[in-house]
Amino acid sequence: MVAGGAADTAAGVDGSNGDGPIAETRGVSGDAPAAIRIDPDLKAPELFLNRELTWLAFNRRVFAEALEERNPLLERVKFLAITASNLDEFFMKRIGGLKQQAIAGMQELTDDGRTPQQQIAECLAEVREFEAEQRALLPVLLKRMSESDIHVLSFEQLTGAEQTAIREYYLRNIFPLMTPQAMDPAHPFPFISNLSLNLLVTLRAPDDTEPSLARVKVPVGLGIPRFLRVDGTRRFVPLEDVVAHTLDLLFPEARIDGYEFFRVTRNANTERDEDEADDLLALIESELRDRRFAPIVRMEAVAGMHPAHRGMLAAELGLDERYDVFEIDAGMLAMRDLMELTAVDNPALHDPPHHPADHARLTPSRSIFHVIRDAGSILLMHPYESFPTSVGRFLREASEDPKVRAIKMTLYRTSSDSEVIGYLCDAARNGKQVAVVVELKARFDEAANIQFAEQLEEYGIHVTYGVVGLKTHCKVILVVRQDYNGLRRYAHIGTGNYHAGTARLYADFGLLTNDEAIGADLTQLFNFLTTGYRAGRTFKKVLPAPALLKRALLEKIERESKLQRSGSPGLIQMKMNALEDVDITRALYRAAQAGVKIDLIVRDTCRLRPGIPGLSESVRVVSVVGRFLEHGRIYYFRNGGAEEYFIGSADCMKRNLESRVEAVAPVEDATLRKELRAVFDAQLKPNHAAWEMRSDGSYVRLPGDPKNNCQIAMIDIVEKREKEEEKTRRRRKGFARRAMK
């Protein structure tokens, strides 16, 4: 919410930015800087912002994009849908986990001084307030859509002929999927699936004197849209409204006294102890079954639901009606489904199309391995540069090149239509040694990853599931090729998943390299992943977690402090998704106390408070929210002028640094360092996509033209670089032709 709502601060609920000096998002703590106690050990809870509340503050910054009138209309609808989807995941993952802790009687305080129950209470209060703002914005956007000839109508707003047509469509294409379930002594309370939209129907059979209840699930998904298009127009009617007005088909001759909509969210934290498992694949499959029947953590119900019905549902679902039931007084349930409407083809209502550029140095006429060998290393920046013509091409040529002997790869998330799986299978068919580490525990992708693992095994690919007790989160490909002078290792180290779809939406980095030391380090990393044996492994350049990364980051932060005290200006710059690890946070506080300048670009969760007198006056925290989801990680240390840049898969979160396998690699080429410097410079200077944190945890964005946007600047930077590379290539060709003459 932007100071009582971005709507309120700006110019009302229409979301216009107004003429005010700033846009704000509320803080996550009421502490003013003067109220913060700075103890010598830096353990005072006031020094740390709460992980859950800072994440909810991030979701408000996403919501600000939905409020922003200068964004194209359907982009605003998209951001509203994203915030709703984000909240669903927040309940499944974060509230679900906190509830498990509370039920277990855990009273251990977080570093910010909260019990699990206190966190739940504060989060739920924030969510209720935020959802009211979402619901206030929805009719504004629907009205704007109607003015742009996109109409979301109720069934009753259709003409008689349109109602008949929709009813006939429903009868042919959806009705056979419907399964009404009675609630009476002969029929136990039905199972309610996660995130399902339901009708609680009150009805009377012809001979009944008392009403009975039935549950009807709205079958959204599996090819059934939430919004049914009316006769090929840009007019839509919600499926649940169609179901509600055709209940006579489900209950012939019954009298329908009424219907009420409700929706449930289940806990997604169903992980078991894999140390006790004989078969990890079977364990994950059982976890997926457990998740389907996991406890419910939230019920959403429309306003006006009969109190007896509301109480009955809460009791049957095991919920506390006071805290766990969310009454929706206006709008619609499951606003995440608004994403369907953003597919309407109207270019004026969307951002200008973005077409990722082919990396200019990856000339298509040459083998990609020859290009990498000549360049040494190549930096990739997605989505500004194409994933298929860089990473995809790297894998494709590796699968086809007769000189390639082996391919090793980690697979965390990929898409069902991904070419990555096909390239790996092609490589195995072509007689290459292929080993893939599939992370079965990638949240919400477990079922897909099990399927991919089984598909790979069918082609004789060596598939492993990582190391017991550690989630494999690193993004690494290692290719071993028989070059003219012996075996040579080529590698890709990335910050994002090997997923062509998200590579068009997520801002990530990748390094293609044939650096010998990095290749040797990755060989050690894969040997660890495929055996679990870690003793005696040494790494020269790559910083893997959990073995080295956290210790290395702490040492590098401390080194900047020592250099600062010795008279060499210290500078630390970090770009990541989250800063949650308390040890890293304390180390940064100490560095700031020493006078080190610290710039943090943190997308969502950030525990550190900037701008506290005597503690963090030299710290700046920026969050970038825009068209693309910021997902890349860069770590920079000035190091007395011997600068260090690293990219990799790890955020500064305790789980990433201590219980996941991560890989962070140095970027040493001077040209590539300039490219990373351009990223820092673009995101740290005032621009419309950047929000700056204040010491109370609130964020402020200076007003300005949305075109002054660091993500747009990155598009321009990449296009300029591609043009310069093309000029260089042409000059070289000209020199070569003249030399031949």
C-alpha cells in the first residue's frame, strides 16, 4: 500500500501517479531510526526486518505497477493477477510453514523478535488490508477495459440469445466434467482441492421440507477457461456465473434456494525427512500425494455467506473462523485468473513487443565452441538476449558435435515443451556420455521433474537426484570436447533456470566460458553431486555452497572493512532476490560502521535497515520492479582496486548458503565486467523501476517518466552493444579482404 495505499497517496483509487513528490509503500515496522538500539554484537531484534513482512511489502511494489495509470491497461491487469497469485503461494508456503511451527508449539523467536504466531497475526492483518486495495482496484480496471471494448459481464447482462448460446456451449463442453457432491448423513463432507473455486448450493428436492447442501466445483483448468468468450467477441462471462445460472442441469426439478462461492488454500509444506528414505523418487511422489490432502490454511468466502454455512465450512475444513476465513466483500475470488484476459490481442493495451537480440559475439556461421574458445568468456543477459540462440544453441551443438564426448547438467526447472530435454536425449542417441542432476524437490515442479527424469532415463542418460539433505539449486552445464590439443571443458554458469519461457520474462545472467580452472571446479562439483562425497575437494575459482560460498562472502565483506580502515575506500555492491541471512546482514552492518559504501539491489526480502545513524548511514537498498522479474545475482567487491565480480545462483538466504548446492563464479574479463557495471549503474541511478528503502522498511519511488526505466535502459544497452559488435565484425572482414588483395 502506498502510504495508506498508492491510490490514496497518488490521486485516488484510479492509481494515477498524481503530481506528488514521491510514491511510497508502507514500512514493515513502526520503529523510527531513533528508536533502534545498536548493541555491540548487533543482535538487537530492532536491527532486523521480518522476512515475511518484507516479502508482503514487495508484493505491494508489484501492486504499484497495477495502480500506475501510465502503464498499458492489460499490463496493469497482469500485475494485479500476479499479486493475487503471489498471495496464494505466500499462504501455501509461508503461512503454511508458520502454522506448522505454531501447531508444534515452537516459541523460538526470529532474529527480529517474533514468534510464529505473532508473524501469522501480523501477516494476516497486512493481507486483509492489502486485499481490500486489490478489490478496490478491480472495478476501476474492468471499467477501463469496457471503455476499450473488452467486457466482463455477468450471465444476466447477456441477451437472451447469448445466454442460450453460452448455456449450449456449457452443456456440450463443460457439463460432462461437473460432479455435484451432496452434504448429508449419507454423503460425507467432500474433499476440497487446493485453490479450487466452489459453490455451496442450498436446494430442496421436490418432496423435501428441509433444505440440503451440495458442493459444486467450478472446473477451471485442464483447458477450461475461467472466462468464457461470448460468440467470438471481446465480451466474456465468468465460468462460475454460468455454473450458478445452470444449476437446474445439475439438480433437475430441485428448487435452488441460493448459492455461495468459496475457495480454499492448502499448505504446500509437505516435505519428509529424506535421510530416512530408501528411494528419493518414491519419497517425492508420496510428498506430492500428501500435498493434495495437506491441511487447509485459508478459506475465502463471498460476503453475505450465511453464518451457519460459514461456520460449518470452517469447522469441516479445520479452520479458525476468526482468523483463517477471509470474507470477500466485493470483486471476485481467485483474481489470479485475470491473467487470461491479458491474452486479448490489442497492441495498444500492452507493452511494446520485446524481441530478445541474438548475442552479437555468438556468430551463427561458426561453431559455438570455436567462438567461446577465441573469446574466453561471453556474458549473457536474458531476456535482453535470446536464450534459444545462446544457451539453447550451446546444448544443441553439444548434442550434435562429433567431437563432444560428454555433457553434464543440473536441471532445477524447465518447461514441458522445452528443447533442453530433447537436446539431452539427442546427445545420448548420438553416443555421448550424458549425466543430469535433476532436482526433484523444486517446489511446485516436482511432478514435471519426475516426468523429465523418467524420460531422460529411457534414453540411457545417467540421472541422479543430488545429495541427501541438500537441494540442488545451481544452474550449470559442463561440456567436455575433444579439441585439437586435447580434451577441453566448456561451461555455462547461470543465475536462472534452463527454461526458455521464463528466460523471456526473468532478468538473468549467464557465463559461457572455457576457463580451465572453472572447468576443473565444475568437474569437482558434478562429482560431488553424483556421489555425495565431499572430502578433499578443492575449488580454485568457483564458490560452491554450502562448502565455501558463505565463508567467502563474509571474508570479502570483512576485507572491505579492513581496507576502509587502512585508507582505501571500500565498496560493496550486491544484486540478489533476497537478503535474509542474518550473518551476512550483520557483516554488512559492521562494514557500514567502518565506513564502507554499500549498495544493495534486493528484489524482495531484505532484513537490513539502511540509513540508521551510527550503523548503516553508508548503505543504500534499492528494489527494482518492472516489466521483467529481476532474478539475477551479482556480487561486487572493490578490493582495494583489484575489483571482483561474481555471478551465480545463490541469494544471501540461510537456506541458499547452508542447505542448497549453489555455484557462484568470477567474471574476470574486462569487457564483461564493464557490462555488469552497466547493470549496476542503470539500476542504482534514479529511475522509474527503482524503489529505495528507508530505515523503517518502507520504500519510496521518485516520480518521473516511466520511459526512464532501468529495464528499458538495458534493452538500449544491449542493442547498442550488438550494433558495435556488428561494426567490429564488418571492419575485421574489410581488413581481411584488403589483406588478401
